[in-house]
Amino acid sequence: MPIRHHVSRLLIRGAQALALASAFAAGGSGTTGAAEAGRDLRQTIEHGGITRSYILHLPPAVAGAQMPLPLVIALHAGGGRAAGFARFTGFSALADKAGFAVVYPQGVDRHWNDGRTRVGFRAHAENIDDVGFMVKLIDALRGKHGITGERVYVAGAANGGMMAMRIACEAADRIHGVAAVMANFPDRMRFRCAPKRPVSILVMNGTVDPIVPWRGGEMRSGFRRLGKLLSTEATVEYWAAKNGCSDAPLLDRLPDKAPADGTEVRRERYQNCAQGSRVVLYTIDRGGHTWPGGQQYQPEAAIGKVSRDIAAQDAIWAFFRTLPRGTPRSR
């Protein structure tokens, strides 16, 4: 009986990972019922001998006139697709209202080379240069559609969130802030991370995420090991140390707007960080492997609870839009 129970748990974990990939690939209903008023441009760029694709979403104000636009790079989860991530997160609808451009790159074979080792996906096995791809993408978009490069941010979920943190390590001089949802820092990356300057970081994780463990350790999908991760606490403390934050974080509990969802949200904000950088942790108490404010894309028993107290994309943009501006150094 114990063996049968153990196998069942492993099968459930495999189903969880498959469900997440399907949700990000298909997109579903997203987080808003309003039709997106902007426009999508599907384009490609060559990098490292590979044709890389992306979707650039521009808000409606850009259609008739050029204006300085912030740029958010949104990275899908492992197994996902760019178009699905756009629908899943609601970033495009938010971009239309808030006035920023958002680009959704596509990972090689639906994955990002986020710095984990012995994972087996093509992006990792072939050491795909995803950081170089992002830098080239930023350069390609700068000067077009009102994108000046003065405000460039990276947000991602799960594998995409880990990739966002790797970009902070290796291309800090090209971006202004990073947000990682359902993501902890890959254990091996802490020995290789050498940002050229402080980069503001937001982390948003559920305490009972069945795929990305809050306490760190091995990330798993069924019988498959997917690399070791730091805990959420260690991830945030790592970035606070990198950014030279000197004070203990300020802790506040956000209003429990949806008591029926079974979650609560805590926010920790580190103070006095170098060069005006910031480090913020959103703890989703009893939250699962989910996008706060988004879909319950699989049963709660498989992926955990979705918090309705906040919308992840709103919290991320609120973080990004208050960060110091300026043009990072060119390589």
C-alpha cells in the first residue's frame, strides 16, 4: 500500500507539470474578460544559428503616434507558448490600460536555459544562449514603436521566472527590474551570478506549491528530477545581499479580499538597497503553483489554490513602474 501511494503521488506530480504546460500553451480565458484593444506583431530574429520567434504587443496609443514606451519581456513557463502566456497572465490587457509594450519570446522546444543543470530539456542540454537572445531582442526593439530602452523589465513564471533571474545575473546592464512568479533561484546559479549592477527583484511564490518547493530542494515532475533550487527565503535573501540591502524587510499583510479562496498575502520590502534598487517578496500563504488572480487551470488537488486577493500582473507592474529610470550601460 505505501508503494502504491508513493507511485500515485509521483503520477500526480507529472500531471501537475503537464497541466501547467497545457495551460500556458493554450492560454485559456486569462485574467480579464475585456477584449484586448492593442495589436500583436509576430516576428522572428536570428540568434545562435536558430530562428527565434516572439510576439510584440503594442497598446492602442502607439497606433497613431510615437511615444516613449516601457518594455516588459514576459517569459512563459516550461512547456508553454508565447501566445498562451499572453492570454494566461493578462499582461496585454494591462499594457493597453497602463501604456507599455510587452513582448512574449518563445523558448526553444518550449523551455528556457535558466541555469539549472542535468535537466535534459534541449534548452539546457544544448546550452542555448537565451540571455544573448534577450539582449539581441532588446537591441532589435529599441528605437522602434516608441520603445527607447530607458525602461526594460523582465517577468516570468516558473521556468520563465528562473530565466528572468538568470538575465538579472548576466545582463543586469540591459534591464531595470525582474519579477519571478512560482520560481526559486537555481542552486548552481548562485555560484555563477555576477550582476554588473544592482537589479530590483520581485518574487511571488505560494507556500504549498507542489512543483517549485517553497523550502527549496529538488524540483520534480513525476519521476523526473528537474534540478535543485534554493528556498524562497534563501532566494530573496540572496538578492537582498547582492543589492546591498542593509535593513531588515518591512512586513505587511495585504487585505484578504477573497476569504473564500483560502489564501492570504504577505509582502516583505527590503530597504536601503544600492543605487535605489528594491527587493520584494510576496508570500501567498497556502497558495499553489498558480498565477495569483489567474485561472484555476487544474483542480486544486493537483496544483493548489489560486489567490484572489491580488492579481500578479497588477502587482508586478506596480513594482516596475516605480523603479528608477535610466538607460543601462550598453555592452
